Amino acid sequence: MKEISVQELKEKLDSGEDFQLIDVREDFEYETSNLGGKHIPLGGILIEADQVAKDKPVVMMCRSGKRSSVALHQLEAQGYTNLYNLQGGILAWQAEIDPTISVY
């Protein structure tokens, strides 16, 4: 499984790099705080797999990195090879990038 740090994600966002960010947390979690990524809860990731890009890098994220790694493995089993897991999820983002973001 390929991973990306929150610092690397921030660099991608700041530079305007072409990639897709997918947040696999539940609705209430996404509403509490998000980084602007596409919201596809883990339970629906295979149903909505057609919304996951295959032609550019895709960063999967959740609260801590566990659910996004599950989603990543499910999509890799479907043939995806362009996926990266966000190490530490939104918790790491708050700890290392933006201490003002709400976490739970």
C-alpha cells in the first residue's frame, strides 16, 4: 500500500496538482471537518467506485488512516493502481498542519 504524509498532501493542495482526494468517513464526520475531498463513505466505496479516478493519483483519507486503508485495498482488488493512503488521516492533519480544524 502506498502512503502519503499530511505534509505531502498539503504540498499537492497548495501547488494545485491534479489529483483526487476521497474522504471515506461517515456523513457526520465529514460535516464536522473535511479537506474538501469527494465524500464517499467506506460502506459505499465499491458501489461508487466509478466515481474514483483511474487516470490520476487518488488520495484516500479518513479519521486515522485505518478505514481509508480498507477502502484502498478494496479498490486495489478491483484493479486500481493509483491509490495513496493519507497517513494518520484528519487527526494528523490537525496535529501537523491545521490545529484549528475540528476533530472528535
